[in-house]
Amino acid sequence: MRLLGLAFAGADLVFEIDDAGVITFVLGAVEQITGKSDADLVGQGWGKLFASSEEATLRAALEALRPGKRNGPVRMALASGEGRRLQRFADLSLFRLPQNPPRVSCSISIGGAGHGRPARDARGLVPANDFNAVAEASINQGELGPLDLIELKGLARVLSQLDPSAAGDLQQRLSSLLRLASRDGVGAVEVADEKFAMLGQSAVSLEELGDRLAAAAGPGVSSEHARLDFSTGEPQTALKAMRFALDRFLTAGPTVVAQGFAAVMSDTVRQVTEFRRTLDERSFKLVYQPIVAIGSDRLHHFEALARFDGESSPADSIRLAEELDLIIEFDMAVIDTVCDVLARAAKPVMIAANISAISLLQPAVRAHLQRAAHMGQKIRRGLLLEITETKAFSDLALASRAIGALRDMGFAVCIDDFGAGSASLDYLRHFEVDFVKIDGRFISQLGERRDAAVLRHVVALCADLGVKTIAEGVETKEVAEAARALGVDYGQGWHFGKPTATPEWTSASAASSGPLLARRRGEVEQWG
């Protein structure tokens, strides 16, 4: 019977404990893991194997274990042995055979599966950022299990009536129950007061867990819960749906979230499928707007702008690509299209292609650009990379190295939308670039004395650094003259020319009106 109880675990160490948690039998790599012999461990409490911080989880694991049921694997911190400075972790599993009461069969696996070791706060809960990272890693690895949403109504009132020590003990107990029921023992995140989310295990009954949590919390606490299925097979779909569910859970209960979840999943699947088809079939189009030297009206280069059929504005499609993490594939598709245009051009021309901050930091994208650089001087001199972003770079040093790598390949680099959003003077301190494009909303307010004064200093600073400046949104002669007076090098806008189907331009050219064209940060209404 004992061997049957232990056979479930192909583990590094297997042992049995009684209902008090006392070790009665041990087998396996005892000394390697614990630094003790079999005889030393038998008769000791199993808590000796683990860090003291795991006491609440061990207690909850025993209390929650039912005959014929298994708990785990849950990632646990092991006790520190002599001479060991680094914290070690292992996966703990428990199993209670109905034929072998009151013994509990346990196994420890070193280096088992798991999604890292997220930090936990004083209550034993996972911080939001760590949970998001673990959940996304799980989804990206194709492990599309459920997301469990649990609301413990009345918990805040119960906690407020307890002294701090008792309240802390209750929170630890609840956290341990959630951790034991979560996938790989990752644990739960508190989305809002009384509301928890976790990566669940399909084999765990959410109803039973809810009842157990409510019972542990005591009278006056009830549980409402929902299990959301992410078995779509598409990581981007699952990520978008997860974000929607957690945001909705902040203001509504799990039942409300579950009711709208199926529709969100279905709509997201449709959006992903349609956008992927657009990329695969290259059914988007590029049009080209001239960037001209202010004062001489000589063409310098074009910017490639995306247009999607059947839409009044492509801004929604670009935002969708960012939201669904398809922007990297889209950026590479645009770069490939521009490279093809450059290769076929009868005379040398330079075209700027947008590349998102997300794409810039991807080694695969830089490798893609390296292959483009090997296509020849026509591509290296003709492709200008315009870095766009919707959020600030979290690591300026890393971004600076990535930009340096692009310039080493022979490509010129431009910072887009300078003066708006995240693009700031800090970028000029860290990034060695060739161009800075000043945001059109800044340019449109050049009539304001303070705006003009600020822009004059920005332009002078860029000149001192050897960086050329581009003013976007130059729609009239008056704005062009104001930009020239401030020392801006180049201009882009209707005054110089509308986007055209091919990168061809003369000072008198003006494209006919068409669908709105969008820049990466949004749409510019004047570019109709």
C-alpha cells in the first residue's frame, strides 16, 4: 500500500507523514536535498524540510487534502542547509490514499516545471506586475489554462473586526488556499478589495475552493466565482481577453465578467484572424509623403504611411496590431515592402519606415534588418528607420544599444513625435540618432510665444548634437516660414505635398484627397 501511495511521484524525494505532519518514511535523494540521513528525518515534522515562510501553506495543504485527492505541484522554498546561501525551491505534491489512512504520501521534485518564483507580499499574495508577467509567460508558452476570478463578499468587514495579528493570519490562510489551487502554485493576485484572480488548475473544483475560502473566512463571507477558458490556441487572443477580464473584474463581479467573456473571445479571434490575413496577403498599402528642406524646397526623403482598405482611418488597425502584439510582424511587413520599393527604384531615394519601440528591442527584428542591410548599399542608404512608441522606454541603455546596432548596419535613425507623449529631452541625452521629428501638435502652436521659445531651444540643442530636425504637420506657408525662422531643417505636411501612391514628388505636386492616413501614434486630420 505504501509503494502504491508513493508510485504517483517520479520525484527526487518521496516521504510519508501522519496527520500531525510527522515524517514516518522517507526514500530518495535525502542527503543531497536535506543534508540529513533517512534516520535523522524520520520522526521530525515535515516543516523542517521547508522555509519557515511556508508554514501557512503546509498547514493549509494538509487541511484541504481529501481521500483519493492530490494537491500540487506547488512551488515551495526549501529550508536552507549548512553552507548554502542561495534559496532553493522545489515542487511539492501530496496524495492521500483512502486505503492508507491517516498517512499522506508526499513528493519533492527539484527543478520541476513552474513559471518562476514570483515575489509575495506580507499576506502571501502575488504583486500585480509579477502576476501579469507570469500569466503572459504561461500564455506565450502555449499553456492556455483557465483564469479563475473569485470574489469573497464580506471579507473586508471581517478583516476590519480582527486585530492586526489575527487579520494577518486569516489573509495568510486564504492566500495559501489560493496558492494550492493555482497552477504550479503561482498563487493569486488581489485585483481589488475582496476580489482575487489566479491561473487555475482545470482539475480543481472552483466551487469547492470557493466554499473552502468562505468557510476559512468565517460567518458573513460568501464566495462568487467564475472560470474563464483561454483554450483558443492564439496567445495574442488570450492575452487581450485576459486583460479585458481583469479590467472588467475591477468594477464588476465575476459573474458579470463571465457573461461577456465569450463574446470578447469570439470578437478577438475574428480580429486576430482578419489582421493576420492582412499581413499574410500584404493587403495593406503604403503611400508616401515627402519630407522637404525648409527654405530650398528640395526633397530629402519620403515617409511610408499605411492604408487599409475599407477603413476611413487606419489608426484603428494600427492600434489593434499593438494591442494584439502583432505590431512586430506588421513592422517587418512594412520594412519588407519599403525595401522592395527601394530595390526597384530607378534612381536613389530615401524612405522612412516606422518601427515601434517594441520591435526595436526584439533581436529577431534587428536580425531581419541586418539581412536587409546585406541586400546592398541601395537599401542601407535608402531605408530610414523612424522609431515610434506609445509608452516610454523602460530601459534607455538597452534602447540606446539597439539604436546603435541599427546605425552600425548603415541605417539612419529618427525619433518620431518628439515633444509629445513619452518622447522627451531624455532621449537626446541617451540616443545617438540622425533626425528628430517634432510632433505636429507642437508645430501647429508656433504662433504661441512660449511654444516658439521652447522649440527654438530644442532645435538649437539638436543642432549642437549634430541631429537634424523635421517639423511634421506643416500645412501652410505661414507655418513653414515660422519653422524656418526657428532653424528647423525639414518639413512634412500639405504645404509640401500630400501622400502619393509612389515615392515621386515635385515642388508643385499635390495628391488628391483619399482615406485618412494615420501615423503610429494616431491620426493627423489634415492628411486627408
